[in-house]
Amino acid sequence: MLARPTTARRAFGVVPLQVLPHLSSLQVPTRPYSVAPSPAPEASIVRAEGGLTFLELNRASAKNALSVSLVDSLRQLVEEVRFDGSTRALILRSAVPGAFCAGADLKERKAMSQLDVARFLYNLRRLLGELQDLPVPTVAAVDGPALGGGLELALACDFRVAGSSVTKLGLPETRLAIIPGAGGTQRLSRLIGTSRAKDLIFRAKVMDAHEALQLGIVNYVSDQGQSASDKAEEVVREMLQAGPLALRAAKVAIDVGVEADLESGLDVERLAYQTILQTEDRLEGLRAFAEKRKPVYQGR
């Protein structure tokens, strides 16, 4: 039987049609609930003006100790920087006050099998190699302890700036009956010489910022009251006045040439020089010099 025109049928009965317009104004009570906030990423990229990029460590719960997930995140971000087309210089820093990187996460390591450890070290070495091979200047801003893998991470950068109050930098692995396993024995030896590197590694020496500066492990120490990040940015801003393609060519010439004999190194320099001869930036540099003005480089 059809319903009368003045009513509408629902599953539980009949409602007069004249009541329906008023139903939309009723508020249906809902059960309150909360959504857990998403955890902050363990590493992130922060962009600044002029082509400066910050790569930030943010694993506060473990003083930025290098876990499997943090290493994976850093590798993805380094790859992003490599291909973003806008980064002219990179500063690696910590977003955790009083910490840079405590090294490998030994608590996580205890639960790893030998295969897990081998995979972790493989990925960590690849991360440091990819960081070292970035075609732009890289600076580690060390505003807290940098021990073991933390110092190895900093050594993969072109430069290191330490905060004046930093008191713990070193490769103390031999005290744990192991050795630096992510390039520390090699990068430190090439930086300060084999004899000094052996001395520091054999004794598991932990230094302060000023000792590291004297040995040539860090390039700059911040002033009192100034963070390493601020000092690093001050240094980088000077670099950013140069032509970005020239910086890339100079980095290639130095990094590749230093591993070769002098004549081969000179050939590398010549080839790197030729890559920038026909660039717009080089012509802009010549025009700006003649016109006595500041050049405006476009990276082309």
C-alpha cells in the first residue's frame, strides 16, 4: 500500500513531511576522540635564502644516535639535495639543543644480528659517501658531542665548525674493542695525517673544540655566545658570493685531484676549468668586474 502524500516512510516508521525541514537543524551528538600527533621526523630539510639548505638531525630521544631509520632518512634527504637544482651550499646541524650526534645507536645494535650490523654499516658508509660526494660545499655545525659515528658524519663534510663550549669530539671505538667502521680511519688520516690519526684512535682520545681546531679536525670554532650553526652560516654566506658552478668545479678538482699524482691532478683541474668557460655566470662575472658592481650569478 502506498504511503499518503503527507508522510515519508523510514525504516522505523512514518514521519510527517512537514517535520523533515526541521531535522537538518538538529545536532547529532558525536563521541569525542583525540588523534595522536604525528611524531616529528628524525631528519628534515630547511631552506634558507640564497640557495642555503640546512639538513637537520632531530632524534632527541637518543641525542641523534644513528639508528637504521635515521640513516635511511638522511640518505633520502641527501639524495633530494643532490637533485633539487636549488641548493648551493649545505649545513648539517642538529635541531636538538646540546647534541650533535652521539654515534651509532648501541641500544639498537645490541638486538642486531651480524647480518643486520653488516647491512647497517653498509648503508651508513653509503650515506657518508653520498654526503661527501655532494657537488656543493658542505659544512657540519657541531653544537654538541660528536663521538664515533657522529664525528665520522662530520668528517664527511667539506668543513667542520664546532661550538666553543663543545667538549667531546673523538673516535673512541677502541675502548669498546672495535674500530671506527664508517670511514673514520680513512677520512681522519687523510685530514690530519696517519701519525696523528693513529694517536687519536689508538688512545680513544676525546677532545674539546679548541684541541680539535689545533689538530685541524675542525676549521672554525664559534665565538662565545655564538652557536656553531650561526658561525657556519657566516662562513657559508661568504662562499655563496662565488659563482655556484665555479664552486662545484673547484670541489671536483680538489677532491679528485688530491687522490692522484700531481700531473694527473693538473689534468683534472684543466678539465674542471673548461666546464665553466662558456657559462653565463663566467660572462656575468666579467661584466660585473668591468662595471664595478656585484655580480648576480644564476648557476648557468
